[in-house]
Amino acid sequence: MRPVRVVVAGVHGYGRHHLDNVGRLAAVGRAELAGVCDLRPPSGLGVPVSADLPALIRETGAEIAVIATPIHTHAPLAVAALGAGAHVLLEKPPAPSVEEFERIRDAVARTGLACQVGFQSLGSGAIPAAREVLGGPVRGIGVAGAWSRPFGYYTRSAWAGRRRLDGTDVMDGALTNPFAHAVASALAVAGADTAESIAGVELELHRANAIESDDTSSARIRLADGTVIAVTVSLCSGGRTEPYLHLHGRDRSARLFYTVDEIEADGAVTGHGRADLLDNLVAHVRDGADLLVPLARTGGFTRLLDAIRLAPDPRPIEGRFVRAEPTRLVLPGIEDLAVRAAESLKTLSELGFPGSLGSVRAPWPQTVLRAGGREVAAYVQRGDLQAADAPRPHLHPVRTLGGTVVTESRPDDHVHHLGAGVAISDVDGVNFWGGSTYVRGEGPRMLADHGRQRRRSLRPADGGHREELDWTGPDGTVVAAEERTLAARTLTPRSEPGAWALDFAFALTGRTGRPLVLRSSACKGRTGAGYGGFFWRAPKDSPGLDVFTGEASGEEAVHGSVTPWLALTSDAWSLVFVQTTGLDPWFVRVAEYPGVGPALAWDEPRTVTGRLERAVTVIVADGRLAPGRARTFAEAQATGPVSRR
């Protein structure tokens, strides 16, 4: 197929993702970057640049224009691009008003060209699956979203946090921008895509920050068929949670985590694939494939947005309910209210907001591990990770029985380090570690070669969880399949210093019809960089870091050693790693950052012709373990656990 020529308008902010995505499609011959339209175009792209989008389309012969500019510019640019002869991928929301939406709709009808709207979650297989999992009609949908945004989020651009700018509608609020995917996903599950599907909208718009738009809000949407969608979201959470749809059926309920394409029902989680919207638009242009998110499918969302546009300005939240932190404002307990609102299909005012803030009674849904009845680890799949992070399920935070956190996720020094999990820098040429790729003779380079671990299923098993994963490349090809189990258990009676054990096992099988080849950076010439496999990133600011095995101590002595166990300790905590299946060299870092893991391909590629199985037990203890005590714990794992209480 001849590559489709694409221009990208707006290459700062989220526009950088679109540039990367065009590059990904270019690598497989489906697309070609023909030009860039921006008032501040970056240099060195090697393609024509212009601030005039129609002229750029005509000059380059572009067949698709990706528009990722501020919301209030969407309609004029989309209409101009269609008029110049290009199909359009338009970032969400498509327009700040029904009137502007209709301008785009009329241009689509007039030109006969396509306009796909960038509600990426609507490309997920979880949307149709959510309608089926209830086994009957949807009675109602509750949406809960609680994120944290720093003050800088509202100063990132002239239109950030604004309802209007220079007399033009902008509508950059919590409901209409960061949580727009949540609303659109709920409408899609309910089958309420069109404007005519909406019978009425109740709104409660609030703001804690000094902005024009809402940062904490409820919307209750009543559909023409009687279904109720109740949305409660906030950008003033104490931390990031994974937003979800609470699906209420006649006899059954479920949760759809739309950012990660997963459905939780009856204690089990099922993952689904997601089609890329630009790839789908390319297929539409070349092969006539049906669009996944045509403009008409976003009419219901635009009706809600228009109701927000016409509503009174958001109400300021009294300062006594707000906790001021150095970089942000927090509404303590807002996560609890979002959960309760989704469960009950109520609004914030019906739950006593803001006076009901302050307590956390309804826990946010998440997968946890418990040892001796205590919650010791969260097992998470984050939906906010970019392709370069090599998104994957991971454990974070992991805590000692005394509550000390012993993992670190997305640290400044290596933002692709994600707590504890499985990461490999090269699996058949795909980077499942994240960050740069080491190229022999050139050094580390940022390439469009990152994969992701996509969950197929997660179910309770043997005091923990059993998981099935697909390791997919940047083009969606399943490179490998993985089976994973993880469980927690206590090791010591309550009369002794606390310790518990994490049992983590995984098995990799190739899915390409040929042997699976694993490589580390060391295999490509970077001496000592043999990382890849099970990997644990510990907190960098921990005092008194040390590392030892039964035979040696210190980073230089134990790095690359092949021993059954290794201990990483600090003044506050200790971790003892025991290889219970397989025996690989230890990759160890202490001085640069604290990280440990057995290396599957230390300095030579590992070829897997069948199934590669590995298992590690990690003893997590409060305080610093003496070498003798660490050895006792480690050796007990080889002969049987000390105690499974």
C-alpha cells in the first residue's frame, strides 16, 4: 500500500504524541509525515512547515490532517482542512459548542471527506464488551474520576482553565477536557452517541483553583430511553487514581477502566485490545474501512459540552474545605465522594458536598496483595503512560508491614522505572523496558520501538492473582505471551520484627512462529548493562543503602554474580531476593539508583524455543537485616516457607 501522506497541526503538548504515532505508522509503511503546521514549528523535522494549514495541505498533497490545536481552533481548522481536500483526525472535544460542531458536520457533508474524532477510548474492544458483560440492559452508569493537577497545569497555555478567551468559547474544564474520554465512553456504552439521545442534563460545576472553568463537578445525564449516566470528577485529588465506569445492570454490575481497556466483573479482570484511530483513518482512506469515531458519534458528548457552556460559572469552593500544598490544591476525601456517586448514581450535592469532604470510606477499586490481613502492595496498570514508558502492570506502592514504601515509580532519573515487575530491553527487537534503546556503535537513542504488556485476564488464585498478558510491539503484533502469578504471605509471628514474602513467577512463550530472542543493552556493547527480566526499583532517597550476597558485599562485587539470593538493605527497610526457579546473574545498581533484578540475557542473547519460566521470592522486612538473618530468610525459601500465616 502506498503510504498515506499526513500533516500534523499543533505539535506541542499532545501533538507530540501524534508526531510519534505518524512515525510509528511510517516505520511499517502505512503513513508518511508530509508537513507540520504550527505557529512555533520545531526545527529538524525535514518536512515543510507552515502556519497556513490549507496551503500546507495543497503544497504537500496531504490526504490526512491531524489537528491537535487548542479547542477553540478546532472548527475553523477542521473546516479549512476539509475544504483543502484532506480527511481529518480531530482531537477531542471536536468543538466548544453545538454551533461549531454543526459547522464541521456541514463541511463533512459538503466535501464527502471523513472527520474522525480523537476519543481514543472509543477504539477499545472494551466498549462493546461492556454492554455484553451485564447480560442484559444497562440500567445506569456511574463515572468516577479523581486526578491531581499542579498549578502549572492552569498556566500551560492562554486557554488553560478558561471558559472563554477573547470572547471565544474555549470550555477547558474537568468534564470537557481531561475527563472527556470518561463521558464519551459512558455515552458509547449506553448507545447514546448522537445528540438526539440526550433527554436532559443536570450540572453541578465547582472550582477550588482560581480558574474560570470547573475542576470538580457532577453531571447527571438522562437519556431518551430512561438510562441515567452520573459523572463525578475532580482534578483536586490527593493522588492519581484510574478513572472508571460503574456499570449498573438489572441483575449484575461491573467496572470498566477505560484508560486501560479492562473490565472487572465478579472479581476477575478481562483486558481488551484497542485500535489506533489514525491507523483506522488510514484504512478508511485506502480500503474504505468503517470509521471507529466519526463526527456523528460525538454528538451526545457535544450536547453535554454545550450545556456546560450555557451553564452559570462554576461555584468557588470555600477555602476551609481545601488543603493548600506547595504545588497544588487538594480536596481531602473527594475520591470517596466520586466512588459513592458512581455507586449510587447521585450528584455531589446529594452526597452533602462540600461538607461531606474529609473522610475516606469507599476505597477506590484496585488490585491489592495482603499478608496477614494487611494490605502490603497495589498491583496497578496505569492508563496515563506514554508509549516510551513501555506500559506494563507493576507493583507500586509496595510496603513493609510497618508501612514503609519500598518501591519507586516514575522517578525523575528514570521515568520508565515502574515499581516492581517484568521489563526487558529487547524482545525480538521491541523495547519492553522503556526509555532509550541502545544501538551498537551509536549508544542510546530514542526510537519508536516500544512495546506494551496488555492484560488479557487477571483472576484471584492461591492467595494472590493469576494473570495472562500479551506482549505487543508498536505495530500491535503479539510478540510473546506471558503467564504470571503473584501472591503475598507473612513470614514472622507478630512478636518478631515484621517480614512478609512476595512470590512472583512468570513464563514467556513466543507468538511469532519463530524462537523468541531476548537481548540486553550489554548484548549490544554497553558493558555491564545486562538488565532485563524481573526488576525492582527501590526508593532512591533511602538512607544507608547497601547490597550483599552470601559471598560478597558492595555493588561492584555483587553486580553480575550468580548466586541464589541477594539482599538490598537500608536503615528503614530490607529486601531479600531469592531466585526460586532459574539462576541468572544479578543486575545491581546502588550508587546511581537502587535497583535489583536477575538478568535473563546478561551479555549474550538468550534464545527461547519453547517456554521460559522464572520465579523470584522477595522478603520485605522493616529495618536493616543483618547478613545472618537475611541468609536465614533466603535459605528458608529454598526449603519451604517459614510460615504461611
